[in-house]
Amino acid sequence: MKKVYYLKTCSTCTRILKELHLPSDFVLQDIKSEAITVKQVEAMEALAGSYEALFSKRSKLYKEMDLKNQDLTEKDFKHYILEHYTFLSRPVIIIDNHIFIGNSKKTIENVKNHLSSS
């Protein structure tokens, strides 16, 4: 599977997608217009190792809901990601059995290296 979960309205996501020059066999899912399903988030968690790894602690709602002062469990992370798209760290890029989460320079370099080696 080759898939990208991203936000069309996020300038960082669109910049990264342009920078990566992804082949046409990638499926792009705008998580605002097409919500993430339970099955999708469970598949991401299986590759990532935890829901926390998929969770964005930089989300505006994270601060507004004062979640940093709560002891969140894996079940909580999953719940929040499914409840509101901004809790997913973006973009999430899946290439076969590899997952790349977030927009750090290192993550994007890893995606580029993986694409060029496959």
C-alpha cells in the first residue's frame, strides 16, 4: 500500500507533497474531507507501534483541552485521533510496511531515501 494521510489546507503538508514528487500509485487522503476510519488508524498503529506515535501534541485542541496535564492512555490517543483530524500528526506516509509520521526534516529525508531505494 502506498498512501498519504494529510490536510489539504495545511501549507506544510502541501509543501512536503510537492517536494516528494510522489509516483501516481500513491493514494492521497485529505483527512478533513474524508475522515480516518477505525480500520485505518488501527493499521497505522500496527506499523507505528503505538497510537501515541501518531498523535500530535502540537495540535491547537491539545492545548485548548489541556490534555498535556492528563495521563493519556493508548485508548485515549486512539479516541482523540478518531474524534478530530487535527490530533493526527501529519503527514502520515505509508509505503508498503513502512510508516513515516510527521513533518520533521529527518522524517522527510527518510521518505525520500526510501522512495529512491525502492
